[in-house]
Amino acid sequence: MELNGIIIKGIGGFYYVEAAGEIYECKARGIFRKQKITPLVGDRVQITVGENNKNSIDCIYDRRNYFN
């Protein structure tokens, strides 16, 4: 099942995404590491909810702004 949400917390490679009124613990896919993209708190993302709590961030939508 795919959902759209927003990252609310990131700790040690795990990202907590609020989507559809719930919070999901997700890992970012390796493609982001290869492209040197780091998910940040506040990013709007698309996640895939899998079995046994194996959720992943599949797409990071364009950012409107962020701090360096």
C-alpha cells in the first residue's frame, strides 16, 4: 500500500512518517544514497507500507525551502 505523508522525525537511518493519521517507521531506499539525497524532517514523501513493519520511503517530493 502506498501513502503520501511528511517526515516528522529521523533517528539513525530510520524516519518516522505521518501519513493517513498514523505514524510509520520507514527506511530510505538505497537510491537516495547513490544520488546523495538525505531525507530531512518536513519533507513530503511517498512511502510503501509492507508486512512485518518493513516500510520504505520511495519518493521525496521537491522541497520548498530548507536550512543549510
